[in-house]
Amino acid sequence: MPTVSMRIDESLVSAARAAAKAEFRTVQGQVEFWAKVGCAALDNPDLPASFIAESLMSMAEPRLSSEPFVPRSRVKTVQP
């Protein structure tokens, strides 16, 4: 993927470094993630940013490790 160098305020880079460590991302990956969340939030002002962030993270998960959604109304509980 082609890259572009740009100047970013050091306080933003420090915040991205801390968040990246907690989220197991690179600093560049964290800034890119924040940019994606920000763009999606501007496009969807009625959605909470946390919902947008979680949706983007779930879309990035490998499909092989996912389990199908089963509504609670279909889950059968075993009675003792």
C-alpha cells in the first residue's frame, strides 16, 4: 500500500501510541482507525462513535473464526 508522510501534532501521536498499545495496533494503524471512525461518524451523525468503532472492528475480524448469530428466541435451554 502506498504511504504518505505528513506532520501530525506530537500530542496526537502520543495519544495514538497509548491507544495503539492497548488495541494491539501500530501507531499508524491507530491513526488510520481513528480517521475511519471519524469519517464514518461524519457520514452517520445519528450513530454513536462507539457503535461505529465496534462495527469497523468486527468487519476486520476473520470470517473463519466467527460464529453464526442465533437470536435468543431460538436458543433452547436445557432444563434440569
